[in-house]
Amino acid sequence: MKIASAEVLVSSPGRNFVTLRITTDDGFVGLGDATLNGRELAVASYLRDHIAALLIGRDAHQIEDTWQYLYRGAYWRRGPVTMASIAAVDTALWDIKAKVAGLPLYQLLGGKSRVGCLTYGHASGVDLPELFDSIREHLDQGYRAIRVQTGIPGLDSVYGVASSKNAGAGDSGVSARYDHEPARRSAVPVEESWDTRAYLRHAPTVFEAVRNEFGPELPLLHDSHHRLTPIQAAKLGKSLEPYDLFWLEDVTPAENQAALRRVREHTTTPLAIGEVFNTIWDYRELFEEQLIDYVRSPVTHAGGITALRRIFDYAAVYQIKSGVHGPTDISPVGLAAALHLGIAIPNFGIQEYMKHSAATDELFRPTYFFDGGYLVPGDGPGLGVDYDDLVADAHPYEGAYLPVNRLLDGSMHDW
Ligand code: EZ4
Ligand code: CO
């Protein structure tokens, strides 16, 4: 069974997606997600200009060998563009293998270990009343775990707050955010503002109010989005301890894994990190020193199903669980891959879930479904996701960027 074609498909059904479609000489079709939010065309070029031709004629069954060929063969290792490209090839080949077997992909990964993947949804608001409404809305939809992000008094626009009042803020004069996600269609990034001291004072008051309103049971999560120094992160973790978070995410920038040691010394708030990591190597210190509790890598950015399964197995040795990144910039192909893996592995933790737009679902026709707070992968052969070229043609690529972040004195800060 040889690979006959590898097409790179770029479309924008409400937001941009890069999809790889591999077809074999006997007509099997597999899909892989290669979406890198705000840098989509770099991955499209890597796949189109440097990988597609290498795949033609290869045995579509040789997933591991193809992974090693692309990873070792690039010579230039790791990095988000390379690893998203390899991820797309790997995912598409797993999709094909499962279709050839006539089985849903999770069966090839060991079969179901649970009835579904527990998800968390994103509640947010510029203030407490708006936040409470958002939490109630999510509970009504069936979510059993909730990420909480709010506005901060004195700041115009803050990461993670999908609010009509927040949309269009910043000084770049661009369109509103889409899909409740921060990337906006614009020629240049929107600029947001940040004040760490105001955040550190405000965050515990928000969680206290949420616990008072919604009680002690509801699992609550929070994302600090790489903005703190180790000692600030330690302080935040400590101040949130009374509110019993499920996790605190990305407290420090990802480049310096050793920073987590300092945080860990001071707080028992569980930590999640890794949505911007690319490989197993990024986790080595964090796992071996047990500095984190949850792995945030998605299939899409960590080199595919082959590579992420290896990361999860390594994590399991240290009682660390999965907590896969699942914003809308992970396409339905990437989400489906995460669900097949998540339902099979022994150390599943939680899956992030933001519903895609209707146009996105029309294009990809996912067969996974949301039921009572759980996501369940489709039972048909393969990943259970499609790609409708006609729908895609109606949604051409549009440039979009994630925001940048400045402190109140104008200096650049981590976004
Ligand atoms: O900012 O997916 O936990 N979720 C996140 C996301 C990321 C975006 C970047 O593309 O941090 O909202
Ligand atoms: Co995050």
C-alpha cells in the first residue's frame, strides 16, 4: 500500500486550519492536522515544499519508520513548524491504517479504557456577574469541569476573556475576535496590556467568589499563560490553594523548565504545562523531578499520535496525566486524534474542549460527540473526520495573528 498523493489543504471556516490529506494507491484517505495558530503558512510550506514529494511511493503502513525518517532526516530537530508537519503525516497514516483495519483508531491503540474523555470548558467574563453567567451556561451544556478567566480591574483586554465588551479592544483597529479564541483576522497583531501585580491581587478574589457561588465540588482550572516569574507563580499557586484548583496552567514561560522547581517548592496547587512544547525532550526534567501534574501537548504540535503516546507513557511512570490542549485552533482532525488516544491510554486526565464553529463542523464532519461533559470518539473506521473540498473552497485563508502583550509602561511582555 503506497502513498500516491499528499495534499496540503488550507482553509478558514471561521478560523484558519492546515490539513494534510494522504491518499494511497489503493484509494485509502487519511487526514492530519498541521494548524499552527498565526503561523499557518509556514507549516503549509514545510509540508508542501519539503515533505510531500518524500512521501510519494512510501509504504503507508510504515508509520514509525516514516516518523523517524522525517524527524532524524530533517537534521534540524524539533521546533513547532517541523513537529506540526510530522504530526500531520503521522496522524494521517494512523487514520489510513485504522481504515484499512476497518476499526476506529482507538482499537489500534489498545481499545477503550473509559467510556469517554472528561472535558473542561472555558468560562470567562470581564467581571463576576458575566463570569457567573458563563459558568452557568457551561454547566447547563453539561460541562463537569470549568476553566475560569476574568478581566482585571484597570486592564482593557485580558487573555482568555471572550466577551463582547472585550472584543475589538486594543489599538490596532481590527475585527472582533472569532471562535472565542484570541487570534484575530488582522494584518498585524492586536496589542493587549498586562499588570502582574494587579493580576496576583485579583485572581484569588475571583476564585473565592466562584467557590462561594458554585460550591466546593466543581473542578476549576486556570491559565496564567506564561506571564509570571517563578516566585510570582509560587505566590499565585499558594494564594489559590484554599480554592482547590484542578490545575494551574503555564505559570512560567516554557523555555526554562527548571523554573518549575521553585514553583513546586512553594505550592501544592497542581500544575499543567506544555501546550507550546514540541517533543518528549521538553518534558524530561519536568517528569523526572515530578515538577508537573498534567501534560498539555496536543497531537497536532507534538509530532503526532506516535510521539504523544510515547510522551504519555513516559509521564505515566511519574503518575503524571494527560491534559491535552483543545482550543479551536486544534482542528477537528487534531481533536479526533486526541480523543482516540485519550480514550485508550491508562493515564488520561482531562481534555480541553471548545466547540468549533458550525462552518468548521460542516467542513470536517466530525463523528465524535459531546455527552454529559464527556467527548466520545466516533465508532467508524479511522479518525472519523472528513474533509469537504466544496465547503473549504467557500472559506479561503485569511491572515490572522495572536495578540502581543505590553506592560503598562509599554515594554513587551509574554502573551
Ligand atoms: O492561547 O490556543 O489553554 N489554552 C490556551 C489557548 C492558546 C491558543 C494559542 O493558539 O492557552 O487559548
Ligand atoms: Co493554555
